[in-house]
Amino acid sequence: MDRMKWKDEFSRRFHRHEDELKWLYCELYGNDMGAFDYFSGMLYRSWSERPEELKEIDRAREAFPEWYKGHTLIGMLMYVNAFAGNLDGVRSNLDYIEDCGVNYLHLMPLLESPEGRSDGGYAVSDFRKVQPQLGTMEDLSRLTAECHKRGISVCLDFVMNHTSEDHEWAKRARAGEKEYQDRYFFYDNWDIPNEFEKTVPQVFPVTAPGNFTWCDEAKKVVMTTFYPYQWDLNYANPVVFNDMTDNMLNLCNNGVDIIRLDAVPYIWKELGTNCRNLKQVHSLVRMMRIVCEIVCPGTLLLGEVVMEPSKVVPYFGTVDKPECHLLYNVTTMASIWHTVATRDVRLLSHQMEQVFVLPKEYTFLNYLRCHDDIGWGLDYDFLHYLGQDEAMHKKFLNDYLTGNWYGSLSKGELYNNDPRLKDARLCGTTASLCGIEAARQMKDTKALETAIRLDVMLHALMFTISGVPVLYSGDEIAQENDYSYHDNPLRCEDSRYLHRGDLNWDNVKKRKGHRTVEGKVFRSIKKLEEIWAKDLAFDSCADTWLLKTSNNHVMGIGRYYKGEKVLAYFNFSDTSQQVWLTDSIGYRDMWTGKMVQNSYVDIEPCGFRWLKAK
């Protein structure tokens, strides 16, 4: 197509959204048309610079906007250095990623950040550069191009709430330039910060108490919600939104298909509020969605909203005014580990009921573990109804999953432990939390078999819930905790590195073995993927409901779509359980291929059954 037709393509998209975009922008920024004109010109420049091969992907996805739904995407989350050293290492190991059945690759933060003050890459000092030890922006483009050839979409974190104190803006702010101080929250004294502290919760009350830090060089106080070296950006300043959107689009133009909006609920600050989930946040996210639909409609927005369900769902927006394409199913993840510890499915079933009634247009990312800790953001009103005290229950969960409870084989560690509040979060790999590590150490064959079944059962549950299943790199081979972080002076204070260890490539080779733990887990997850991808009942459009099992150890989920029906049962107990089927139409076990001969099924300890209606 000629240049003028391409220009018409941008104009068509821009004019489709222009009225709403201008209204939202001017509402936030006081009818600053100069800033809006600059913003509009930046969008056109970003579109003009977008490589042709990415525009071809945009057109294909624009024609089929549901491309990421259904039951086709399987994700894997990884740190580049832990997986293969650098970006070129990832590119040279794409065959292995494909062997894992993965076609959605989430690369953890890799932009330039200062060593020792990066919070795992979440303190960005330059949004246009890759960390030198990981490669260059050109290496990222080569990796994404190769991924696209293989049908793999690439996700990257966009840290938008703050910058590193080493970012150029922060350096100039420290030097006293008001223009750059206005991009952050600077105060001459503690009066206003102290007013904020009255209503704003602390994110890390133990490791980084408070929400403000004294900047001695500027002789002022700066807002630092997360860590003192992460300076909050002021999105009430249109320059910040303009330039940060430009940074995001630069990542898109380097081939990133999915932008993970990090800590998105925090990005708007207002005195007298908790500075979480304010209405202006939704205006900003809606504008970012519009920006993508104009410049790069093949791009998805993934919202990181680690909140209770009532706060998460609004980030999908509405059917007419959508915001994020994807959101993390964070409460389900926490509820799953609660159920592993308690062996009682009532809370998880209650939470699933809330998810199942949501519109099918909503697409969640489902996961067992991620790079972060497990926070116990559970439904304590429901647990109180079951007779549980919040503080004591959190202590039990942490005791059980760190192996400090009789009979537990879990080997996790606490994170951000607050003895005063008797509150802590939890770290550990899936395999170690399931008991594989401890069973191996004890050389207990029976315990190891049960731990492997639990690991596989949890993955089966993840695939049963509608959405995009995401593996944490290493889980496919039952990778265990990495305790070497204790000896690293830059990491020893952060127990999240317990589950961020380097991928053990010697163990990767063991995935081909029939008797190895790595082989048993790898083949089982592959089999789950294959069944899931082939059967229509696992489509995200399927009707889903809870099955009554009359057994607090066993959760049942029904799925139905286009004449295909599946019943799924999950036994969280360490003893065999029996469940009566809801009808007598006849079922085939999808795992073994055998017909179910009775009106009931037996489920192994920590096992599951996927049953297909005839």
C-alpha cells in the first residue's frame, strides 16, 4: 500500500477515538490543548516509526480482536538472566520454550536499572535501554522478531508508577530544576507528606516503612511509595503522561505484544485518600487502551492489580469503554495455596463462584506462582463465617507452607515479616511448596509421589479455570528453591530470590527421563496442555459452574461449550476421596482414556479427574 493509504490508516483509527481521547485528556489536564496537540503528534510519530512487519501483525489482530481469547495461549514467565543469561540466550533456546508448549513469553523487567537498587528491575533508570548484561534494545527486537516467526507473543513489564532515583529526570530534579521536580512529588517540608501518611497505607512496612523520603541533595521530601530509590511520578502533570506513553510505545515498536502495567492502581495521588484505585487511574488506563488501538492495535494491556476482587474487575472497564485486555487472577492464586494448607475447598469454591459469574469477555491470567511473594489477600469475611480469626489464620498458613506445622512437607520462607502485626507474605517455588523438595531429601518414595500428584493437580486446576494459563519458568521441571541468595549481599534481605534461581539446564535434560521427577512433571504438564488445547469445553466462552461434591476436601468444576461437557474434580486431601457424579450420561476419563464404569469416581490423594461426557 502507498504512503498516503498508510496515513489514512492512522487517521481512521485516530478519528474513531478522537472525541473520547480529547475529552478524557482535557478533563485530567485542564483543557491544556497545547499538551494534547503534542500528545497527538507523538502518537503519529510513533505510528510512523512502527516497523512494517509489526503493522502487518496489527492489521491481522485488528481484524480478529479476540485472538488472545479461547484456549490457545499458554504463557511462561521468566527472568532473562535466570533462564539463559541474556536476550540472545533466550533467542537461542526458543526450541525449548516451544517444547514446553508455550506461545506467550513474559520477560521480567530488563530495562536499565541500578545494581542493588533496582527491586528486581522495577526501578528503571532509562526506559530506552536494556540492562547491559542482558543485551541491547536491538537484541530485544531480534528476539521479538524471531518469536513472531514462531507464533510466540512477547510480554514486558512497563513500570509506570515511578522511576529510579538515577533516572535523568530524577537527577535533574535533585539538582534543583523545578521542571523536573514537578514530574515527581517534592515538598519543602514534612507538613503535606505527614498529611498523606494519615490515609495512605504502607506497601512494605518492614523493609521500606513510610511513603516519603528526604532527598538531602534537593533539601526536600519526595514521595516514594515502594522503596526510597523509587520516586513516584506525578501523572497530574501532562508532561509525565505524554513522555511515559511515548516510552511505552517505544517498547511496542521494538516488538513487545503485551504491556504489563505494573502497580497500576497506585499511579494517581490525591491528598486525603488512600492513593489507590482513584477514578483518575481508570481515565489514564482508558487513554492508554485508546493509544494502543490507534498506534498498535495488536498490543494487549495486562493490568497488575494485586487487590481484592471488587477492586480488580473494574480495570477491565466496560464493553463500550474497555481498559485492560487481561488481568491477573491474583485472589485465586492465593486461595489455591490457602487450600493446599487447609485441605478445605470452601474458600476456593466461594471465590470461584465469584469468578464464574463474571462476563465471559473478561480474560484472566491464571498462575500458581510468579516472581513475587504470595500475599494473603483472602476473603476474611467468609473465613470469619467459617470460624477463622484473620491473624491466627495467616500465621497458620505461613507456618504450614514454611514447614513449621506438623505433617507439612512445604519448604517456603517468609517475606516482609512484621512481628508487630503478626503478618507476613510467603515465598517458594511451586515444587518446594508442594513438598517435592522435602520428600526428595527424606528419600520418601510415597511422599514424593503424593507431592508430584499435588503439583500436577494444581496445574490441572489452573488449566480448568477460564483464561490464559501461565507457567513460572522452572515449574515445568519441578525446580526447587534456590538458597544461594542468602550468600549474595545484594539479595540476602529479599527472600523472593528463593524462587528466582537460575534455570538448571542439567535438570532440563532430565525431562526426557521416564523415572525422573523432572520427566514426570514435564510430561504431565505437556499432557494437560494437549488435552486443554484440543477440547472445546476449555474455551473461554464455555459456561462454567461449581459441582456439588458434599466433600470439603474436593472441589468440582463443570464446563460446557458447543455440546462438549467436562467435569473436573480436585482432591486436596492426602487420602483418597470418592465423589458421586451429577448424572448418569456416561463419562470418559480424559487422562487415561478409560470409561467411567460407576456412578461415582475415586480420586487419589492430591489427585484430580477430568471427565468428558460421551
